[in-house]
Amino acid sequence: MELYKEHQLKVYNSLTNKKENFEPLTEGYIGMYVCGPTVYSNVHLGNVRSFMSFDMIFRYFKHLGYKVRYVRNITDAGHLENDADVGEDRIAKKARLEQIEPMEVVQQYTVDFHNVLQQFNFLPPSIEPTATGHIVEQIEIIKTILDEGLAYEVNGSVYFDVLKYNEKEHYGVLSGRNIEDAIHNTRVLDGQSEKRNPQDFALWKKAQPEHIMRWPSPWSDGFPGWHLECTAMSTKYLGEQFDIHGGGMDLKFPHHECEIAQAQASNKKSPVRYWMHGNMLTLNGKKMAKSTGNNILPSEIISGNNDILSKPFPATVARFFMLQAHYRSILDFSNDALEAAEKGYNRLMNAINDLDALNAAPTSSIDIKKWKSTCYDAMNDDFNTPILIAHLFEGVKYINQLKESKASLTDADLQELKEIFNVFTFDVLGLENVSIQDTTDKLSGVVDMLIGMRNDARANKDWALSDKIRDELLAIGIQLKDGKEGTTFSVQ
Ligand SMILES: [Zn+2]
């Protein structure tokens, strides 16, 4: 039987602001869409945290036996500078600054994004569609919304008519805003704008002559508005209604609000059953921003190449650090917090490394089944990874008691203990055991040192010592090979 049938998962739905029992539209299957990166600069650490939350959620669904189609897009068509739909396309701007083609920018930062995610041990999504690959679908949606009378064309651009839409639907259903307040709080249009109301947003923008990224459409040579691509790609791959839509809290308004309006206008139904939003990452108590220098790149954690850090940290330690907080809580990144996480991580991995040396006993003095269910309970309660990790440390205590013969487990219980550690630490949290890698690195260092000593012995014509080093290494299964490039070794 699939595991999900034994577990009632609760998910916090941003649409209702409540934890709800999770029931997928089709039993056994889950459709999940997460807004991907805009590839005009290096992915920042806050984004990595947000994507990591959904990676963990994807992993847990898979563990429970669901067949998941996880779609995470790449925004490569260029956003406008701000939500007011004026200003420059950010990808085009970057291209002009660096004197390269827009698609060169896209390629460079897409590769960077994938590298970072690989370093942090992300699972690839099922489909990773690009906005530029779905221009036709976006144009079709605009046509439908125009036919419904919920959008209008001005000078080759098309805008969504928020006030008209709001007559029958609620624009603000996700963010809890209401249009009257929005109207009250926005300044009057300056007459320069083509929009009927400041709340309206672009579905299609006519390209200025200098704009390089452009596509033909019934209205003008131009490019789609910011919000439309996610509606086009989620509908195409997951259907008009799907289970989960995720993203960072900052995308709730206007991006996700506009996605709901577009989908509702064109498909006549609310597109998403459970909206999920991850919270932000601060740095030393302050919002991260490149402009203030209060910023750190994911790669700098691994290289240690940032003044904030005392040393380099393995990516998996940073992953452990992030998952120690609930995905809906603000998390503050600092060197001290990362050092503390590293100690915890090492304690966890040391205990896991000890698991194989434990011996079974005729009886169990620990209730492993109960412990196992507390681990599941934590994850079933809106993916509460900090509570799960607390239970894993309870398990670390068990391992230490077993090592010191202060507790006992039967063979079956011991297997279950190992299994649960493997499932939650590696499959669900996606951590990697770098302590073993660390030992390998240290071994290489020791052998290289002995090779150096042997070279010194040979230079001094001390053949007895050089042979002794070679033979004794061979006796423990390490073979030295002398070549033109120097001496190398292999482990037999
Ligand atoms: Zn999106």
C-alpha cells in the first residue's frame, strides 16, 4: 500500500490562511508549480532557501508514494523593472550593460542556477519550461481574455482590466487586499500611461525600437507581461486546475494575484487548490540587498569568500541550517548560526556513521515505532522540518545509548532505526554525508605526505626507507605508481 494512504498531511494554504487536510485532485497524483528564477543575475541565497523548501516538499511527496509532476519555470523573457509596467526589461538592460546578447545572459545565469542547485543537492523538477518557449500559449490566453471583455488594447499593448474583473470576481483574494483600498492608496495616473487604471497590468507590451527580445503578435511586435508566463506554463503542463502553486512570500502580490485573475478570466475557475509561500532569509538581522552590501552568494558559502564568513562551509551544512527553520518562518543567516548548524550536522552524521557498528539484542528497550511516528507527524504537520530534526536528534541519543550498551534493540528495530534515519536525513531533507568524503580527503593528504617522505629518502639514496614506505603502503592496500608526472597512488 502506498504510504500516503497511511498519512493525513496538513498543508497551510495561503488562500485561506489555514492549515487544511491535503487532498489531491486525482488520488495518488500531485501537480505542483513553483515560480522559477529570472535569469539575469546570479541566484541569491534567499531564492535558494525558497526553492529548497519546495525541493523538500517534492521529496516528501515522492517518499509518500505520490506520482508528482513538479514544474518549475525559467523566466528568460525579461521582466519589466517594476510592477508599474514601465521601465526597462531587466534582461535586456543587463545585456546592454555587458554588451552581450540577451540569450547569452539567459544562458550564463541558467547554468549558474543549475550549478548552485546541484551543489545544494536539489532534485531536478519534472519539467523546467522557459517563458520564451511558450510565447504562442501566452498569446492564446491574451486572445481569450480579450474575448471575455476583461482586457483592452492600447497602441499595440494589451492590459488586464482589473476593475472590470473585480465586478464579478475578487481581485485580492490571495493577498487579502480589496480593490477599493488599492484605488484609494494609488496616485492618479499622470496621463502618460496607456492604462485605464493604475491597478491594471500588462498582458502584452509593444516593444520599443531598441528592445531586442520581441515576438510578433496580433497587436504588435512585443513581449508578454510578467505574470502571464506562469499562467501559460502551469495550465499547459498541469491543467486548468492543479494541486499546489508555490513561491516566495514576495510573489504573493502582485504576481500570484495576477496569475489567479488571468486563469480565472480565461478558464473560468480558480487555478490552484493550495497556494504555498516560503518566507524570506535575512542576513545578520537585515534584509539582503546587493545595494547595501548586506548580501551573500550561495557559492561564497562553499568558497568562504565573503567577509561575513569565518571559513568555507559545505553546501549540505547550509542546507541543514535552512531546514532547521520552518519554511513559513523568517530565517536569519549569520556566521554564528552557520557554525552552530555545522556542529549539529556533524553530531547527526557521526551518529549515522555509527549505525552500522551497532549490535542487535534479544529485546528492545526503546519504542522505535513511536519515535518513527513522531517523525512522520512532524512532516505531516505542514512540513515541520525543525520538529523533524529535533526528533532525529532524539534518535542520535538512542544511538549513543546503544553504543554505550545503556539501551538495546532487536534486529528488526535496529533495521527500522537505520531505515528511518536514511529516509528522513537523505531522501526527505536531502542532506549529504560529507563526513565520509572528509575522511577520504584526509587519507589522500596522509598518502601524499608519505610520497613526499619517500621522495626525500630516494633523493638521499636511502633505498631501504623508500622501499619500506612503498611496501608497507602496499601491505595495507595502497599501491604507489611512479610516472613521468611524479608518484600517484591507487587504493586496491
Ligand atoms: Zn510565477
